[in-house]
Amino acid sequence: MRCSALAKPELVAAAFRSRDAEELHREELVQELAFSLHLMLPSDAADAIDAALASGLLVQAGEQLRLAGKGGSDAETPATESAVDVPDLFHRVVAIVVEATGETQPEVIRRVNRRQKEHYGLRPETEALLLAADAGVDVAPFLDEARQGLVQRARD
């Protein structure tokens, strides 16, 4: 996975914002990180959750998990959000499709997921690039990075 061990706990905060939730069950959080946002493998998501709990970014609230800053002062929220402002290729392409089509990010991600099923599991980045090209977006600036990602996955 491309994200470092230090970055993973902060990605957990992105999952809460993506779901627009203050509390999530552990399984929901893994689902969001691995399958909805395509940020990491399910096993890496579980490790990231453990790291976020250990670092104090997450706290246990009964059966659910919550961001430590939620429900506290609003001054803590911007710092958590700014730590996640380094989008990967998938999310940059999704953002461009959102801009080109006027659809919401969740709508575009659902379209990518449907296309993955239709095309027997192409990588999310590849499906997002195909969707962007279908929407008339010039995807040429992303092709080198996509190619490098494929080469790296082949080596892993």
C-alpha cells in the first residue's frame, strides 16, 4: 500500500467525514476505508483503526468508535481534516469527474463500483480513469501515475 503507517490513522478521519458520521462500528469503518473509499486493503484498514485507537485519534464509545475531536471543540476539527488533504490518484480522478459531470462524490464512486462489477474487478483507479474519459475529461496527465501504480502492484 502506498500510504505510510503514520498516515493511516489520519485516513480514518476521512472515512468518518465520508460517511458524515460521528460514530461507526469497527466493521463499518473497515468497509468505508477498504471498499467505499478504496484507500487500503481490509487488513490494512484494521491495522489503521488499531493505530488510530492507540494514538488517541479514535476512542471507543460502547460498541462504536468515534473521532476523539468530535463533540469537543470545533478548533480540533480543521487540524484533523488538513492532515488528510493529500488525495491519491483515485480520489483526484473522482474529483475531476465530479467537476465535469456535476454528480456528487458518492454518486461517482458508486458508478465506479458498478463498472468494476461489470468489468470483473478492474482496479478502482482504472475504472475512474475510464469514467473520466467517458465524461470527456483529458486523462493523459494521470496515465504515467496509473502506469507506475500498476508496475508497483505487480512487484508487490
